[in-house]
Amino acid sequence: MLNITVADAQADLQRLISLAMQGEQIIISDDGNHHVLLQPIATESSPRRLGTGKGLLVYMADDFDKTPDEFQEHIE
């Protein structure tokens, strides 16, 4: 986590943006008070395509879809 003053952030904004895009958490402060968290905006991922995980599941327990006994009272 990088804590930087407003004045330093103004002078070095391009580098701070680059660091934030790489995952660095940057807090911009003034007079010892934290004001801003600089972080990238989450981009939308492409829609998921059905069937792309086919063959990746190698084992599934026989009781995979069985409700555990301790939860039975909550579903009745």
C-alpha cells in the first residue's frame, strides 16, 4: 500500500495510475487525513460460453447433491 500526499500525487499522477493498474493500492492523503483510494475500474468480462469447462471435472462425490443432515430442519 502506497500512501502519498495530494501534492506528490499531482506531480506523479501518470506513474500512480500505472501502479494502480498493476494492483498497487494507493491512498492519497492531505494533512494526515486519507481522502482518496486510487484503484482501477473493473472492466466487464466477456460473456461466459457454455461447455468451455467440459472434461475439467475429474471427480464428484456420490452424495454431492444430498442435503447434509444438519440442514434438514431448515428446509422442511
